[in-house]
Amino acid sequence: MVTVLLADDQALLRGALRVLVESEPDMAVVGEAVDGAEAVALVRAERPDVVLMDIRMPGTDGIAATREIVADPELAGTAVLVLTTFEADEYVVRAILAGASGFLGKGAEPDELLSAIRTVAGGEALLSPAATKSLISRFVAQQQGADGEPRTVPGMDTLTSREREVLVEVAGGLPNNAIAARLGVSPLTVKTHINHTMAKLAAHDRAQLVVAAYESGLVRPQRP
């Protein structure tokens, strides 16, 4: 059973999400929060597998709540999936940097949302394919400034050449099987390289690897 916590200040949306989630025999909603502070408190009380987190809420927002949940080692079993109306929004990247396992637009199809819940509950990161690459590249370009100088990402200089190759493909949005086929190695080898890279870069999950690839200049953002 996948347990889910809903964090959104709109009661109507929470109600719709509850009906959708509980229509699945292997899912259950264990709580609802109207702001980030309540979400953190409920996560500590209920220990859900997944939090569906809105970003913009009164008081403590979804980014601060995500950061607090991810920073608590006792809550390591909880993944945060951001739901937002603003897919082309730098706050989404800030949520990923805070430790969210990915994001989806609130206009996502029901089957897509249910699949996303199962994905992050299984320990994988999920990035909205329609927006992630352009979103992150635009955000990083803004952070780097007009000179386009990349940032120093701690641990990047310790990556092997193969780990860098894999990181580039991860930043391109490819799944492990596709990366394995492109590089001529097994999916297990790709997974091993990704795990080593995450450890070296202190990345919480695959989503943060994408950001690190852009920030370091390993993958260049597309400027408007």
C-alpha cells in the first residue's frame, strides 16, 4: 500500500486528489495539509510514502517544507512530488534543489499522476518531460549571469570520464536503458555510475544531478 499526504491550500483540489488516489486499490491518503508547516507535522506523524506538495501556500511554502522533510533523516522514507500550475517557474527548480523527487503540472492526466506517485514511492526521481530541460537551463542561465560562467559544483572534479558521460545523458532526460544502449554498457552499469555520481555530488536524487550538470557547465543551458 502506497500512503499519500496531500499538501495544498485549495480544499477543492485536495478533495479531487483524494478521490483519485483512493480510487486505486494500492493507495491510501493518510492526511491533508493546508500549508507547509502542517505538511511537515503530518509527515512526522504519519510517515507517508509520498507527499503531493503545492509550492505556493500561505505561511510556510512548499519549498521550505520540502527542505525540512528531506533534511530529517527520520523521514528518509518519504518522497516529495511537487504539483504546480507554474511548470515554467524557477520555484520548481528551487523545490528540486530542496530535495523534491520531481514535479508535475496540475493539468497532468490522472493516469500520469498515479504513475508519478508510484515512481517516486519506488525511490525514483520523476521530472516532467515537457518542461524540465528548458526550465532548468533557463534557471541556471539566470543564476550564472551575463558572463555565462559556470558555478563550482563540489565533487564534480572527482567524477570519472564515464561518470561524466552518464551524467550528460541523465541531464538529457534519458532513462537508464536508453543510456546503456547509447554507451554500449548494461543498465546495471549505468545505475552503478549514477549511484557513484550521486554520492560524489551529494545529490539527493536524479533530479538534482540534472541541476548539477547545468550548474557546472558540463551541459550548457540554451539561452533565449
